Amino acid sequence: MKIPRQAMPVQGPEDRVQNFTEVAMGFTLDLARMEAERCLKCNEPHCMEGCPVQVNIPEFIEAVRTGEMAKAVQIMKSKNNLPAICGRVCPQEVQCESRCILGKRGEPVAIGRLERFVGDYALTKKAFGVTKGPSTGKKVAIVGSGPAGLACAADLGRMGHDVTIFESLHTPGGVLVYGIPEFRLPKEKVIRAEIETAARALGIRILTDYVIGRTLTIDELLAEYDAIFLGTGAGLPMFMRIPGINFNGVMSANEFLTRVNLMKGYRFPEFDTPVKVGRRVAVIGAGNVAMDSARSALRLQSIRAGTNGNRTGAEVHIVYRRSPAEVPARLEEVEHAREEGVIFDFLTNPVEILGDDEGKVRAMRCIRMELGEPDQSGRRSSIPVEGSEFEMEVDQVIFALGTTPNPLVFSNFEGLQRTRHGTVMANQETGRTTIKGIWAGGDVVTGAATVISAMGAGKRAAADIDRYLKGEADS
């Protein structure tokens, strides 16, 4: 308790709004070991109960404390194949860190920051920590190379199965590469390095530009592979059903972030990807995707204003129908957005988007809200305040309201049961679907969720697929 929680070194707000370089710079070895000293080494470590992939948290922290980094990597990688990624983007504050005993009387151990430190060390040393098992002769197809697919593939490779990943985009990573900005998750330094290290160590093949449902059908995969795992995520954006959403200047966060991240729009004109960014931008929603969109828009405004950062008249707003207490985004992301100058309009809801004579967005009609009783999500419901309508001057509206699975993958394939929301019906513990030989996990089953929860689903499915391929379980 005498050692304070070690602060993460970060770029200052005035500097980082001018670039897309990573905001959090990572622990040094001295900071990591000092933070590791705070661990109480509990006899019954509740922190592990909050980890969806069951990392042995006290053991890896102890290895960091004693400077045994190779051991720390081995402990971490035995459960988590992507620690450099998870350490950056997973909500440890509501998972492992929320169970830390230190947090009962003070601040919990910074488990996520230590996880990132171990992951970055492994990348620097090009160490994966585990190897491919003896070949079983069984072939597994993984559809999608996002967190669920990667976790499933890595575990199956470790078990000795022949694994092939089919990715629809030109580069692997799924939502990690198209949805999360460079300033939170560097693509070459972290994502590509993590994936290539795992694929090389475990003999995993990755085929890009394969659109399952078009290039190949699920039936064709079933004819060639002994098992299939669907980790296709949820990439179909949702919009509000209000007038004006077809005006020029309205877009989804998916499109905006894909242009910025995957297509390198933030490096225009070096990369020929134009990205529209208005002078007054409204991002609808308050999840992590909304924060990513707002912070990306703000950076583009600043960079285009020139090195002097003259953004006179330029604003980026987060428009959210509930109060700050109900914001679903990570607290760290909200704090960073505030520091950078994002404006938060709480208890505000759009009812109409207004356009000019040329069909371009000119404003947004909104209504004030008040909070009622909790809804199905557990957050207090929002209720319109009669007579409180007003106009907000904006020239770009980005909807960040969540996503659903893209139905393309299910083209020309029948029998796989899905919910009315388009998600695949699968057993939460095993990932088994209603079709023999097919498993599913991650956002395609749950809807948009966290990276680590998708990884947990992929790992549980891998364990069940292994049992099935060994003849120890039916499907």
C-alpha cells in the first residue's frame, strides 16, 4: 500500500493532437518492476476470476518483479496469445483489476500496463513462448482474423492441428486493424508483429482477400476441412431512424475509421485515401468506437490546420443521450478525449439531420433528455424533455451506435440458426452452432463486445474443437 500505482508515461495533449503516434508510451523496466512490487501475492487471487482467458496474473507479475522476463512471457503466452494488444485496448478496470484486493482500499495493481509491458518485451525479443504440438493430421478453417479467430487459431495450432485463416480484407487483424486508431494500437509495431510471430511459431496459414460467402462458401469449406470456426465479427453499422441520414456528411464510424486506419487516410496524401472531416463534427454515441472517431476527427482537423494547430472554429462533439455516469467507453479514453479538446454534450439526442440546398449537412436538431429507470442494459433509460428541441450547427455527423454481423458470410448457406439481430446462435461455453462441424465465437455471436471477451470465446471453442477432432466429444 506504500507504493503508489505507477503512472503511464503519455504524450502531452497539445502534442498528440498533432499526430497519430501512440499516446501511451509504455512502462520502462524500472516502472514495471516497481508496479509489480505492489502485488500482494494473494493466496486466493480474485484478479484471475476477472480474466476471460484465465491468465495466471500473480505468477506473471512475480516474474516481472524478479526480472525473469522470459518466464513472464511463457506464463502470459500459455493463456493469452496477444498480450501487447490486450494490454492496450482491453478494459482491465472492469475485469481483472476490478477484482484486485488492493483496489478495495486504494488503487489496484496496473495489471493491464504490466500485461502490455510483457507483450512488448516478447515482440522486441521475437519470443512467442509456446510451440506447435505434434501434428494430428486434422484441418481446421478459421473464418476471420480478428481477436476470436486469432485466439482460436493459436490454440488449435498449439494442439497440433493444421490451421488456415481466411480473411476478407487485404491484411489480417479484423477490427484490430480497421476499427482502432494508430494512436491507441500501432498496426506494424504491434498487430502485424503479434500475428506474424504467432503464425510463424505455430505454422498457421493466413489467406487474405478471401470473402467467405463469395470467394468460397461455407459448404465448400465443410467439404475440405474437419472443422470450421466462424469469427467474422460484427461489421455492419447501425444508424438512427431519423430524417436526414442520407445527407452528404453523414457516415458510420465503421466507414470513417476504416478509411482512417486500414486505408491509411490519416497519412493522406502519402496514401491516396481521402477522408472527409468537417469543421464542426458530431459523433453520436459514447462507447470506445465513438471516442476513437472523435479523437481521430480532432487530429485530422489539427493536422490539416497546419503545424501551428490553428483550429479556429473547428469543434468535435460527442453527443450522448445519457449522463456521464452511463458512458460505456473506458474511463481512460474519455479522459484522453477531454484532455484533447473533445466537447461532450450529455443528455442530448438527435431527432433530425438538416441539410442545405446542395444536400450537405448544415445542422442537427436535437432534444434534451432526462434519466429514468434502468433499462435492459442496466443503464438508466433516457426520456425526452418536452419542448426542449434546439439546433446544433454541424457539417458532419458520425454514427457510432454499435454494429451487427454482416450477412454476406452466410450467403448460399442454409441451416445455421441466427437471432433476429443477425448474430449466430452458439453455445456460450463451447461455441458449437446448430450445424455439425461448425463453431462460432466473438462478436458474430454476442454482438459488438471487447477484444478479450472475443479471445475468450475463441479459446473455449478451440478446446471443444480439439475434443471433437480427437473423438472425445460429438458436435
